[in-house]
Amino acid sequence: MSARRKPEEPEEEPSRAAGGCVLVVLAGVTVAAVFVASPTVGILSLWIVGALLLWRSARRMSDSSATPPPEGVAPSGDVFAVGEPVVTRVVKGPEGVTWTVHVAREEVNGE
């Protein structure tokens, strides 16, 4: 008799959503236990936790390492030459509802 080998299945990684649900349930149980002990302490602890989370969120936002925007206004790449645009053709869309206007363009250097 020959033994059949099962194809190896990739290991499943734990779900982040499942971990989040476990943390929410644990936090709910903790809050319920504090409220059972003393409603005043429970309300005070919720305010403290909320303030700490707000402070942490604001602190993370201010630590941005993004570079500042360049000074002056840079051309967007869709800059037309000085003067009125010249329409080369107009295409009527299906059912006559839309119109596409094609404009003759002159590329402008950033100088």
C-alpha cells in the first residue's frame, strides 16, 4: 500500500480583523468591570482614555516627515500659451448630448 501525501497548504495568517474584535471585546469587559465597581470611576476612566487617544492621534499627525510644498506656483503641465486658445475641431457625441472640443496646444517651457 502506498501512502498518499497531502499537498502542503500554505499556513494561514491570523486575521487583523479577528485580533481587533478580540481587543474590542476585552476593552468592553474591562469597561463593564470598572462600571460595576463604581460608575463615577467608569465615567472618569472613559474621559481619560478618550483624552489620551485624542492626544496620541494629534501627536502622530504633527510628526509628519513630509517635505514642505515648493515656493511659488509651478505650472501644472496643462499650461496654454498666452492668448486665446484655437479650436481645431469639435466632435459631437452620441445622441447629441455631449460635445468634445479639441484645442490646438503650444507647449510652454517652465521659464
